[in-house]
Amino acid sequence: MTDVSNPILPGCYPDPTICRVGAEYYLVTSTFEYFPGLPVFRSRDLVHWEQIGHAVDRPGQLDMQGIASSGGLYAPTLRHHDGTFWLVCTLVDQQDSSRGGNFVLTATDPAGPWSDPVWLGEDGIDPSLFFDDDGRVWLHGTRLAREPEWHDQTEVWLRELDPATMRLAGPEHVLWRGAVLGAVWAEGPHLYRVDGTYYLLAAEGGTEFHHAISVARSDSVTGPYVGNRANPVLTHRHLGRDVDVVGVGHADLVEAPDGSWWAVLLGMRPYGGYHYNLGRETFLVPVTWEDGWPVFAPGQGRVPMVVEVPDGVRADGGAAGPRAVRPP
């Protein structure tokens, strides 16, 4: 058993996404207007992390010239399938809406080189990929609701992606519009299949004090999805602003070799008042399953500042590498 202090990636590492390939975990975060972009981290134990490269790291790969602060690369999703790493993301130019959109990069080595972007031609932000057991690939993401019931209501959409042509095909499905009536910005969606059931994980409430994680499930990837009666399944908004971590949300799940489940997510640590000077950081929480639903930080219901990580999260039994975290 190893104790790890949260955050596991201190500093500006928002919107974490994670996947495991064999004995190794890989993690990518947002970088917004900064270049190089989308840092790629590797770990063998969820405790010690080493940066091995950037997915966006060469001139001409992606036009980010003149991107303003808080624009740029939003909320990537990292997945691995059949020997290839897939990374979908959004380029946002708040001054020129004709530039940007959702795109996909691929690589056989997560350290790079990564491909040039293939634009996916779908609006919104926070794209994600799901590789189903039947070989079908599904792209999903968040956009402002086409028929909103309240201001800043969003919806999670889903369409099939042809991995050979990188083109979207078939009908569109709207999966989710938020768990809580009046909640804004249901975003950061991720789909999983666990024991034959499809799960949709999403954040809502906006990436600030009211941020929260909700989950829904379905017997079909296209829905309908039914929300957990316990939603939101993780948030710190009920703890007030005078707390060690605020704005908890935007999670991604990963299963360890020993069958345990874990979530990486973002949060902010206030300092000197309600100021989170280091921005949004990456945290780790354990996840268990009860009655067919994921339980985040069981027994605590909040992000612990110290997490006990069992040796079983490692598949190779070897020694862990250095905890090397470098800025993007």
C-alpha cells in the first residue's frame, strides 16, 4: 500500500483524462492557449507520474497563432484501441469562431509523434470517444441545448464515427441534459461499458464553485439514460468556500489490473481567501461499485487529501519510477 498526496498533478493541470494500457497508465490534461499543448503523462502505479511528451508539439500541426487567454485546447479525451492511441479535443478561438472545432489525433507511441489533426465537423466542446465491444466507435460531446429550458443548459450528443475514414455516420442521439433542474454546463462526458451496462459520466454546474459529477446508465449506448438518484455523486459545493478543495468535477474513470476502479478529476485549492492561484489541478479518488452504480470516495464522499493506493494497481510488480511533473 502506498499513500499519495492529492493533488497528484499539482499546478495547472485541468480536465484530466486517463486510460490504462497493460501495466501503464496514461494521462492528458487541457492547456488552453499554451504551446506546446496537451501534455502526456505516464505512470505504473497512479502515484508516480512522468511527463513523456506533448500531443501538440510542432509548428504547423495546429494553428494556435493569436489564440487569446482562456481559448485554445479544451478538455481532451485519451483512449487506446487496437494498438493506437486516440486523443480528441476542441480548439476554441473566442475571437474567430470560424477557426477551431473538434478534432482527433492518433499515435502508436503516446510519447509521439502524434498525427496532424483530423477535424470532425461537429459543434460544441469536450469531445470523447467510446470503443464498444462490437467494434463500433462513438463520438460524443457537449453543446448548448438546441431547445434550452434555461440559460446555459447544455446537452450531450452522440454519433457513430467511422475509424477508417474519420467521418461521422448515422443519426445523432441526444443522451443527457443534466441531472439537476436548472444546472448549467453539463459537460466533460465520458461513456463506459461495465458488466454489460453503459454508463455516462458528466460534470455540471460550471467549472467553478458549483461544479459536480453526475452519472447515468442505460442498456443501450444510444439511450435512454437514467440518472442515479444519488446525483450529484461527487461535489464540494455543499462544503462552502472555506474548504481545502473547491470546484470538484470533470472526472474520468480507469480500472486497475486488480479490478479496483479510480477516478482522476479536477479541483482547486484556495489560498489567502477564495483564490485558487494554481488553477485547476488533477486529483485522484478511489471508486467502488454498489447496486450497479459507481461510488466516488466511498465512506468519505469528498476528495481525500491522502489516498491509499494498493500494490494491486501495478501489473508488473516492479519499482515505481520518479514522480516527475513538468509544466506544460
